[in-house]
Amino acid sequence: MKKHIPNAITCFNLFSGCVGIAFAFNNNLIYAGYAIIIAALFDFADGLIARALSVYSILGRELDSLADVISFGLLPSVIVYQLFLAAPQLGELSIYLNYSAFMITIFSALRLAKFNIDARQTDHFIGLPTPANALLVASLPMIISEAGSFWSSYILNPYFLFIFSIGMGFLLVMEVPLISLKFKSFALNENLLRYILLFSAALLIVLFKFVAVPFIIFIYIVLSVIQFKF
């Protein structure tokens, strides 16, 4: 019985992604963002419980990737697509830029497929993890809602959204090792940069709420480069 528990949690991840897509198509992007956050919690929990119960399975690995394509690939693309539609159309070209939002789905699928067959990604990631990318997307409508017109003038710009979609696609598949938050122990000397990342993330969220998310992703990439370069 216990071997089915992680898969059931993965299905909740998938369900959250599907509900989030429904919210996004109804232009309720805040709730769509919350759906990504809930899906990320389930995504973290299924692996944690699978390790705790020692119930690894090929089915679970494949199901996890399929759920992640929906929750952290398709759902973020729909959110960005809706932001495109909300942005002022800057000429005929910007109309066609809307569909670049789905580059996030394509590169997320590539990222997840690579993860399943890449033996290097046991204690670190190669490329930005799809949940991190999805959480960044989820923060965009929340930033617009909280920070007002100052940020919305930048975010709700077709050219920014186009560059953002292509750029995040590149980060998903880039050949750069990034820190994994899977703790093998809690020793300070082995996890110093992980603790710095978590402390920085907590502090920034308290101070700046959702505006902090892009800065957290930036700090995550910088700390990863420091760890694996030096």
C-alpha cells in the first residue's frame, strides 16, 4: 500500500496544474499562480516521502515528469500567454509574439526528458529546475497586483514577455550545474551555500513578498556558479 502514496501525491501535483490552467484560461492569474505553488509543494513532498518510505519506482519517476510538464510547463505558458493578451499590442508583430509563451512548455518538456536519462543529476541539477522556473512565472501577476503600475509597465510589454519566454527556455536546458536542495546531511560545511540560499530567500520574501522571487532565482544561479566553478 505504501508504495502508492508518493504516486498519489504526484497526482495531486497534476491535479493542481490542471486546476491552475482552468484559472489561467479564465484570466484569474493570481489563483493560477497559487496553483503552481501548491503543485510545487506536492512535487517536493512526493520525492521526500518516497525516500522516507524507500519506495522508488520507474512508474513514479515517469509520472512525476508527466505531472511536471503540466504543472510547471503548460500552466506557466498559459499564464504568460494571458499576460501577452493583457499587454498593449505594439503593432502587428507583437500579435505573433504571443505564441512564444509556449516555448516554456517545450523547453520544460526537454528539461524533464533530459533529467530522466542524465546520470549526472543525482546530487545537483543541470539547467534551471522546472518548479523554479514555474514559480518565477507565478510571481509575475502577483508582482503586478502588489507593486502596481511601476512593474506592470515593464512586465506587460510584448517584447519583454518574448525575451522572458526565450530566456527562461534557455535557462531550463543550459549546461550549467545548479545546486540541489536535497540535503544528505545538515552539516554546515557541506551545505553552506544551501543555507545562504534559504536564508536569503526567506529574508527577501519577508521584505519584498512576491517581488523577491526574481532576485531569489538570480541568487540561486550565482551561488550555483560559485559552488561549481570555485
